[in-house]
Amino acid sequence: MEPGLSPYAGRQARLRKKLGARDLPLQLVSNPSNIFYLTGFRGSAGMAVISPSEAVLWVDPRYTLQARSDARGVEVIEERGPILKAVARWLRKRNARRVAFEDSFTTVGQLRVLQREAREKVRFEPAREIIESLRCSKDPEEIGAIREASRVTAAAFKTVLPQVRPGIRESDLAAEIDYQMRLQGAEGPAFETIVASGARGALPHARPTGKLLEKSDLVIFDLGAILNGYASDMTRTVYLGKPPGRIRRLYNAVLEAQQTAVELLHEGQRCSEVDATARRVLERRGLGQYFTHSTGHGVGIDIHEKPRLVRTDETRLPVDCVVTVEPGVYLEGLGGIRLEDTVLVSAQGPEILTSAPMNDWCIS
Ligand code: ZN
Ligand code: ZN
């Protein structure tokens, strides 16, 4: 593929424009998710520099072949010594004066090495998550990958659902979900699959255990596939038996909060407003205190990325942003109910990518 035809050239161009607007000529990139975003290389180590006229990626010999085959629109340099020193040497040779670095990722120790090796000539300035902000709005290749990861996630859940009954272990269901996601083409789960039944469901991030599902349990399933480097995220809750009125009211409240918030996902909507809306639905039913986490988060290369649907995030949703909406209530001793979809904020409005039913939640 020619560099001009790959999405990476476009992403690098958008980054250069942002850097230019802040009068920063160069950006150092060491966060592997950002390196993947800008070059297509997926490794656990490496460093890239994006300059107005160049894009360079340093990797150690473990990754040379992979980088040469996967990276696009970037010169790959194999470095057998410390990569930070090689990058600093390169900056010195280019007479770089000001360089943006990833202040939310680079360690103090790494910055010291860079400063020492680059001598006083180079001033390192915090980039303040400039690349993470660019990643909020997905390009068509990314939307395609998240759509596929979401399809696999929903399909795996639907396949495993008939096995959900009293007497089966949480950990067996989690293993079955992971297996089904892989069979459908996933590289693996995007995070440790959650199956939490009964009172354990009150822990929003419970890990699956050997507990057997029991009659009258609420069971939370939180799962997501990773495919072509992109994640999806979905939660469903079911009840084993005929739910009493109280559980039914709780479930319907979470469902209404989820659907009301999803409907707000239009370009330009403030993240804080989406969060406030989901919260208001639950507060009106006296359940506000049981909704103990944020309403959602961006999904893409990382399972949790910008923007966050929280009270404090005043970001306006850009078009082609992908976020989750996942209100929940957690009652000690009773369990939890959470409903989550991965949703694309398209130009036409919200599009739910994780399509598995929410209305069919009672298993008798
Ligand atoms: Zn989730
Ligand atoms: Zn989530």
C-alpha cells in the first residue's frame, strides 16, 4: 500500500496540523496505542518521532520484521542500543529546538535520559494528550474495525446465553464467552470478561469465580472483543427466574437511563450532559446513590479512552466518536444491574454497534 493511500498518512497530517497550531514542530511518541494509531505498528516497545517532513519509528531487533511489514508512512530504524539515546542523537543531529513529549505517558526517568542525551539544546514540552484527542474522532478504517469487534462481542453473548442457567459456574461462562469471541474472529477479549452473579454483582468490576449461578440471581456479563487492534465493550444483565416487582423496577430504571442517554449521542453534545441525563433518570427513582461510576467512555485502540462521559468532561462529542453508555445500580446483598452498549456518534445520530437484546432478560 502506498503511504498516501493508508489512513496513517492522514492521521500524521492531522497531528502535524495540531502541532503547527501550537507552534510545536516535533512530537515524540512512545505510547504503543499512539504509535499504532499513527503508523500501524503494534508492538509493546518502540518510539516514533513525527516532524513536519519526516516520520521515524525506532524499534529493537525483536520487532524489526514486524515493523517493516506493518508500519506505513514511516521510516523504520532498528536500534540495538537504548532507544531513548538513539532518539536523542537524532534530535541533536536535526538541530531540534522544541519537542513535544507525551507527558501523560513518559516517565520522569525517561524524560531525564532524553534531556541529558539531547543536551540543553532541546526543550521538551508537554503535548497534553494531543494524539489522544485526535483519536476521539474515528476514521472509516477504525469505525469498520470497532463495528466488527462489536458484532463479534454481541454474537458471542447470544451464542452463550442458552447455557446461562442455575448450576453453571461464572468462570465457565466467562471461558465460553472468550472462546466464542475467538471462534468468531477476535484476537481475544479486550479485557477480562466479567460474569458476576447474585450478591457479587454489586461489585462493578467483579472477576469471575467458581461460584455457581443460582435461581433468583441477577447475573452481569461485561465483555468485549479485540479485533484488528480495536476494542468493543458491552454489558448485559439477566435474571434467573421470574423477577419480583422490585427487581423489575430496578431493571427498567437502568434500561430507561441507558436508552435516554444513548439518544443524546449527537455531534456537539456535551459529555457532562449525557452523564447528567443518565443520572437524573435514576435519581428520579431514588436510585442515584447506587449509580457509583461514570456513564461511559470512549472506545477504540484502548478499551478506555477519551472522551469520558462524566460530570467533569465538558468536551463536545465530535462526529464519528465511539463511546459506551453504561449506567448501573449496585445494591449490597442484592447484586447489580448494568446495561452497556458501544455506540457510534454518526452524522445521522447514535448508532448502537453492540446489538444484543436487552428486553429478553428473564431466564426461566
Ligand atoms: Zn464494559
Ligand atoms: Zn465500559
